[in-house]
Amino acid sequence: MAKKRALVTGATGYIGGRLVPRLLEAGFTVRVLVRNADKLKDVPWRSQVDIVEGNLLDAEIVTEACKNIDVLYYLVHAMGEKGDFETKEITGAHNVARAAKECGVKRIVYLGGLHPSKGELSKHLRSRAEVGEILLESGVPTVALQAGVIIGSGSTSFEMIRHLTDVLPVMTAPKWVGNLIQPIAVRDVMYYLIKAADLPPSVNRTLDIGGPDVLKYSDMMNGYALEAGMKERAILRLPVLTPYLASQWVNLVTPIPRALAVPIIASLQHDCIMNEHDVDQIIPPPAEGLVPYRRAVHLALGKMQEGDIETSWQNASVYGAPSDPLPSDPEWAGHRVYLDIKERDCAAPAEDLWAIIEGIGGENGWYSLPIAWAARGFADKLVGGVGLRRGRSNPEKLRVGESVDWWRVERIDHGRFLRLRAEMKVPGLAWLELSAEPQPDGTSRYLQRAIFFPRGLGGRLYWLSILPAHGIIFNGMADKITAAAVKRYEKRTAQ
């Protein structure tokens, strides 16, 4: 039999990034539609897929991507975006619906969210429901899987539960912690997505999916606490905490930025459980059964301890953060650009210096004035930014598109060069470049360059105000990074 041909939109996201390798393992031929192909530069399956660069708002690109496709996975949504994201989502859904019909796609699989059948929905939930309706009316057999809270290593919902429980021994919480939730393990979401590709054309409908447990949100937090070896948390419900205030609280005490906290909390204002269980007759549960909540938490914690997190919310694009790459140096002509350049000779080989560079951030820190970095991260959190606690997915390895605290990897030439783009809230655009250059005598040369494009007078005043601190912080970084490389080299050669 010929292999099924799948198109995955949202392949750089949390779900899409996990689905692609599983489709390949299941024997599918896979094409991905991504806005920035560079984000796939270092994923292990890049060479096994066909990549189309573009977005769902470009009807021509969408049509090109849909050619010779059997099943289309629609995994894109505007989590964390503000403004008129609904219009963009609806436009993208219409483009996909038209292109899929025109190109003879046999099946669309959409992943949406559980929501109440009655009552007013939040903008994000309403938008996701509208996308599902557009796809169901496309004329292409469509299944809209509606999932509850997804539990897996790196998922936004799991990380919010984890950090709230870890940080707060006693939690004052909104009344929605008493609402009912039906969480589902990410591995079960993968199961349903893949099985949905084989559904007969007669299936054109929504299907609710969820795990075997129906819990209160407070029960989920305490279930996490027990699996993590902690005591259950006392939770005090406060009816005065609005979704907006709750999102501010989550923003401050967890790494989840406000832009992502708002839609999650909005979805928790209602009971988030399956309204029907028809999926059991249409897609039978896995032979081993669906994963219970506590087991899903146990598996997620195990993945974290092993450093084996496939995809993470941390690497999702953040609304309002700069996304344009650094222009090449010649294009700076005529623009105000501030630079802070540091260079050091390093007695260690380039491989040891590079290991320190690639491991920067997260638990390893920034090698200079940790209190100052923490204070700047807290200030960024106060204004709704990502802050410093976003961390990194892997303590040793990086790839393009990953987050590192308040930075994002824009370019990496492994063994030599790393460029980070700032995503904290500043009046301008900022980058940090770190390089390891091998020298003829076996030593290395460390180069560090901070680049700032100011926005207006505020940007210029901002740069001038931080110059004294930069002199201390960036000199300290250069000295301590090279010293750490020498220490690593000495330890390695002494073994």
C-alpha cells in the first residue's frame, strides 16, 4: 500500500513538533508548513520531511502545500496573541478549507479545545471553535478533536500547575480551582491524532477527547505535589480574583508570561470536561487504556529529570516580542546602533569554550552578577514580559528557535557561533552574540557582542542608563566564561 501523505501545520509548536516524528514512525510521508524553516534546522527529523515556508494567511502558499496530500493536520492557533487575532485565525482557516477542497485532500484533522456548549466563551476559545466550524464546513471530511488540559513534559498547562505548586505552600486562588477538569496525557493526544487519519469519509464532526479522570483544578495541583514528593497544598479560594488578576498572579509566580496565562485561565472559567464520549466508538481507546492523571504527571516528571523534553511551551512564539532577525552589518548604515564588544584570549581549546557558551542560561546562569540578572527578570515580569525564569529545555544543547530565559536562539553554528535575540520588554531591539574561535596554538579566542537598536529617545536614554551596569556585567561575563572553559578543559584532561 502507498504511504499516506500528511501535511502538518504548526510543526514547530508543542503538539506539531511531537506529532511529526510519530507520523514518520507510523509510515507516513510528511510535509510541514512553517513560517520560519530555520526553526527546524536542528530537529532530528528535518531531512525526512518536505518543508514549505510560509503561513496560513498566504492562500497561494497554502494551496501549494496542500498538493498531493491525503491528510492535513491543523495545529495552529493564536495562543498568547492579542488584538485582532480572531480575523487572522478565521482567514487562515478559510484558506486551508479552500485549498484542501481544491487539492483533493481526503481528511482534515483539527485539534481544538473542550468548551461548554452554552454560555459566553472567551475570545480564544471562541476563535478555536470558529476555526473548527470552518473546517467542518469545508467539504473535506474533517474531525475536530476537542481536548482538555494537556499534561506532558513542557506543556503550558503542566508547567503552570508545576510552578504554582512548587512555589506556593499555601495558595490563594480564584474560585475556578473548584471547577471540574478532564486532563489528557500528551501521548494519548498523539494516539488520537494519528488514528484520526484512518477515519472513513463519513466522519465529519467534533469529538471530545479526555483522560479517564475528572478532577478539580485544586486536585490536579495536589496530585502533582504528591507525585513530586511534596505535601499537599492548602488552597484558599477567593471569589474576588478575576481572570485578569489571576493571570497577573500567574505571570509573577511562574515562568508563564501573561500573554499565555490569560487564555489558559480564561478556559478554566468553566468546567472543562467531555460533553460526549462518542470517540470510544469511533476511535477505540489504546489497548493499554488511557493514561490516568497521576501517571501522566509521573511520566512528565521522569522526562524532565532525564532532560528528554521533546517540545516545550518555552519555545512558542511570544506575542509582542521581536521576531525579525538581526540585519547584516552593512544594512546598519544610517541607523543608530549601540554596541558593547568584549574579547578575551582563552587558554582552553575552542571545544571547551563552546561547551560553556552553548550551556549558558537556565540553571547554568549568565556568569556575572546573578542578582542583577534576577532583578532585571523580575522587572520584566512586572510589565508582562517573559522574565528570566523561562529557562531552557536542555542544559547542554541548543537549537534555532529555542528559548533561553528571556532570549531566543536566532542563529547557531555549532562549535563556533551563537546569536540570541532578546524577548524582554525594552525600548528597542537587542541581540547578544557569543563566539569561540580556535587559534593555531590550540587555544581559543572568545568574542562577545551586545547589539541594541534603540526605539526613539526612550531607547537612547535606556541604553545610556544601563551603560554603567553593562560595563560590570559584560566584562564579568567575558572573564568568567573563559575561566569556566579553562576549568572544564583542565578537568577533562585530568581524567
